[in-house]
Amino acid sequence: MTASATVRVMTAEEIAASAGAEPPFLRFPARTTVFAEREMRLRQLARRHPMQDFLEFVAALVHEQQAQLTRADGWPIPDVGSFVEARAKGLAPLAPANWSRPPAWRDVLRSLAESIGDRAPAAAAPALTSLRSASDETLERLADAVLAGRVGQDDLAASPLVAAALQVVWTHALLIVHERDQASGTTSFGRIADRTVCPCCASLPTVSVTRSEAGVAGQRYLHCALCGLQWHLDRACCPHCLSGNRIAYESLAALDADEELESRAAKSAIQAETCDDCGHYLKILHGDRDPLVEPIADDLASFPLDLLLVDNGRERHGVNLMLQFAAADPPSGVPPP
């Protein structure tokens, strides 16, 4: 069942003022561990989970993503001038609309489809075979659909593989630019006009995560579904409409003989932050309550919470590219293994 709790949350300014510190605006993924940590968490969460087969499949896919990212090299990225122009306009420099993804993403996809074959569910075999032999034009169409959130019913089985390849390419591009910035003392990524999307690629977040930064506890970061960048957003506002008027928190909780339901809900490591002004929600993972939470993995494992919220008329702000739905269909059940 769900339980809700309304919590008074200090604003970022209040917390920073009380601690005398300002949290960093951006948190970058680590090239050598970003997907490896996700795989570890997925395998942990898969044990005795109703979606065990699916979570284990994604864990195997994530393992191959780490291998691809580790050996990624030579892919083109925009020049410095394009980043300066994007920042001047308040735009995300690596947004799919502004950056032509390198053709190498198709090689990553075909490699993923080949290497994951013997670990994929039997139902996914036709999709994997199709991806390995698909034309470049077909793959580009699939990529456009995944990035736009308009995946057709016939392409659902292939979408996690397509998304995985795109995540590798965008994560690599983000890190290459960040490494270039560190070497030159420049700054390519920063605040953009739209605070609800990723400052790197303008993608929606999957979840938000609370972290302790600069000695300040409880800082909220949104986690990009595509490139893995995390950006700071005030805890006191909705990630969709930025209103701070009617925010509440809901979680999956069970009655306990020794503790009240509302108390359990308030202490849950995974909650849905809901906004009555716009009707949207986004999950929030509390790293201070469970230091092992991982945005993509824990979002997938807490999918029943999404079902309950959607059934109650809420609309999600954000996406998990590993679990997409046909463009015309709302999430109505757990995908088949």
C-alpha cells in the first residue's frame, strides 16, 4: 500500500546558510565505475524480486555498457565554440536536437546485441537478431524514437538495447568534455534556462537523489536518464513545475506492529515526491537513509510505486530508458520477463 507524509524541507539556501557551505551544482559520473555500480545494485535488488528475470537481464546489459564505456575512444564531440554558444543561449550543449550523435553508437548497439545474446530472455531473442542485422536507417529511426519517448509497440523489446547504446555514447561525450575542461581550466557545463532537464543533454531525470555535499546533508540532485549527470535542485520545489506550494511524499509501506504507517513512510529510502499544483511526481532516493541506492536500479526495482501513483492520477516527470512503454500506452503492468 502507499502511505504519504508531508515534510517541512529546508531550502538549499537555508541549509547552506546554516552550514556555511554551498553544494556543487553538478556531480559527474565516474568513467570506471558508473555502470559497474549499477550492475552490482541491480543484482542485489533482483534477489527474490517479482521482476527478478528483468532486473538480471538489465544487470547483464549494464555489465556490457561498462565494457563499452571503458574502451570508448575517438568519437567526435562538439568543438569548444559550440559549448560557448549554447551556454550563452541557456541551452544544453549536448542536447540531441543540437548535437548529431556519432555513427559509432550503432557499432556499440550491435556489439551489445551480440554480447548479451546468451543472457537475454528467450522472448528478447527475435529483437536481438533483428538489431544485429538492421540497416543504419532503421537503427537511427529507433534512436530518434527512444530519445523522443515515442517508442512504438513493435519496438519495445529492442528499446532497452538502443537506450543502452545511447547512454554509453552520451556518458562518454559528457566525460570527454569534462576531462577537457579539467585540463584547460574551462567550464562547458553549467546552469541552463530550464532547470527541470539535464544541463548537458536536456534529457529528463529518472529520479532525484539526496546527497551530503560540502558538509551539508540532504542536498537533492536530479539524475539524468541519458548521460548520467546529476544537477542540484532546491529541495523545496517540484522538479516538474518548480512550485513549492503543495509538495508531499508517498512510499510503499506496510503496517508494522511496532511502528505507525506514517512514520515508516517518512523514513523510507525511496519515496515519490508529488505536487498537487501540477499533478506530477518524481521518485526521490535518500542516500542518507540507504547509501547503496543507485538511481536507475532502484527506480526499476520500485516500479510498483509508479503503478500505484499512475492509478491515482499522477503523471511522472522523468523516464527510465531501460523500461519504456508504447507511446500511446500508460504503464499498466510489469513487463514480461
